[in-house]
Amino acid sequence: MEKIIEANHINKKFGKFKALNDINLALEKGKIYGIIGPNGAGKSTTLSTIMGLVLPSSGHGSIKGHYFGLVEAKAIIGYVPEFPSFYSDMSCLEYLVYMGQLANLSYDESLTSSLKWIREFDLQEHMLKKVTKFSTGMKKKVGLIQALLANPEILLLDEPTANLDPTSRYEIILTLKKLVKQKEMTILISSHVLTELETIIDHVIMINKGSVIINQPLDIVLNQFNLKHVLVSCSNNEALIAYLKDNDFHFALEDNVIRLMVEDKVVCKKKIVKFVYENDYDLKLLQDDHISLDKLYQRFMEGKE
């Protein structure tokens, strides 16, 4: 697959604070990437660096062969910051047409594109109102429309669905899916709404303290976890825990359920069943674990993975 964004050994310092530590990324055309991590992890700095708004202290990156920040790179990116800013004296339509012209569209092209996306996001009734009077959710929509005006190949989105009602969030997610399917757009999303993110991304990038700790397709990440974890509970968990300790099992007790990390699930289950029934206990639970992105993230942040 064609690599459309590449970052090579990027580091960024703000004074003595190291915001990014040896970031290496290779994003393919036509996929949705999710970038996740706690506040201050480096997510927004990564997006700003790719956009060319922040210069790396060392390392380099490119977009279709053009270094981050060059006009040729910026020309194919649509960027929506977490808190978009707007001109206080402009209506929604005026603002969008103006921003489209700044993106090298003619007036007619910008007007046509603005009206198309205003309809897509159901803002027709509000397009002549001042954007600064809009709700946070409506401002998010206008920010996304602005990013889409010039038909970019890449979208960089920082918390695009934060503070939106469920209907608006669904509209945005549906639009992003369509853009990838119809236009082979590459999308990089930073979000804290992981249950939602899991439904649309192809690839997950987890950052903590400025370093990438996961950078893999989402299905591989979840399968790697699910292949190694078994949940078990019986009528005498204390005895079962003692047995597991004696036999060097790796496990954790969570809400009266024992989570086992194993190399061979079949062998593990046979041993558990044998122990439980030989000791005349009742087996209450024995099943494969199926983790969500949200739960996996929590476990990493708690240092359990």
C-alpha cells in the first residue's frame, strides 16, 4: 500500500519538556488511524507536527514526499483542531467561502463546496448566522466542513466528536466512513471516545509520555490480547488462586473473576477443569476474554500489559 504520511525519528522539546520522543509512523492511503493516549501524552503535538504548525527539534517527516510544513504538503491536508477559531463578524457561509478561497478555490468553487457540506451536516437553517454564536457541537461541524472544502487527501482531526450530541456524532462518523470508502481519504483522529473510535478505525497508535507504545492494525492488537486471556471463576476462588500460584500461572483478580494470561488456552482450560472437578467445586465461569479498545487502553495505562 502507498505510504502517504511518514514520520522518522521525530523528537520535540518545549524548553526542558520532551513532548515527542523518537516518533516513527507510516500511514497508508485510504485508512482511518486512531491516535490515543492520556492528556499531555503528545497526541495534539503529533498532529500539529504533521500539519507543519510545530517544527520538530530533530527528525523529519513527509506527506507524499513533501516535508512537513511545505506548501505542497499543506495543500492536501484538511486539519481540524480541538477548538477551532472563527471570525466574529462572519456568518457561517461567509466564513466557509472565505476559507475556501484561502485554500485556492475560486469564489464559485468555494460557494458550491460550502453549500454542499452545509447540506451534508444539516446546517442550512444556520448558515447566515454568526459562527461565534453557535454551540460547541455546531462549531465542530463548521470546522470539519472547512477542512473538507478543498477536497483534501488527508484529514487530521483532534477530538472531532467531543461535546457533540449522539446524532451529530453519528453524522460525523458516517461522513468519515464515506470519505474513506468513496475518496480513499486517509484520516488520522485523536480522540478520548474510544468506544466510538473502535467502530471506525483500521489502525491504532497509542502514545504515552511522548513515545509510541502501540502502532498496529486494530484487529491485530485486540486479537493478540484475546488469544492470550481466559476468564475463570469457581465456587472457591481462594483455592483456585492458591493452585494458580503453585503452578506459576500469570493472573489477576478483577471483580471476583480471575483473568489468566496464558500461552495455550486449550491446555490452560483442561488444567482448570481438572482442578475444579477433582476438588468438587462448582465451575461458574470459563471463557475466552474479549476486550474492547477502551478496556485495553485502561489496562495499559494501569501498567497491567
